[in-house]
Amino acid sequence: MDTEEKLVTVYRACGQPEAEIVRGRLEIEGILALLKYESIGSVYGLTVDGLGQVEVQVPARFVSRAREIIESSVNEIED
């Protein structure tokens, strides 16, 4: 990944485990994904007021494909 390429949030998870699943799914498809979160939320396991929220970010050039993959995965779970 180009170090100057902009990262875009494509998913907001309610906690680290959910975010890791989404990141793994994207990486299986060849899209490097990074997690962004407040460390206090993960240290104390807080999930209120956004403290446990984890953003899954991908390089801007992969935003459309990443969102398609995430939407497809959610639809598979619901079916």
C-alpha cells in the first residue's frame, strides 16, 4: 500500500471481534484493511458512547469493492 494513499472507513463495528472478522473477509479478497479504534475501549472492553467502536479502513481505490464484499457477506448471514 502506498504510504500516502488515503484510507477510507468502509465499516464500523461494535467491537474488536466483529472488526477482525470483516478485516479478514476483505483480506481474503486481496484488500488490505486496517482497524482504527480508541485504545481505551479495547483495554476496558467498553462499547458505550463509541468507545468500543472499531472502524475498518481500506485504501481509497478499494472502497467500492470492499463495500460490495461487506454487503454480500451480510446478505449471506441474513439468508
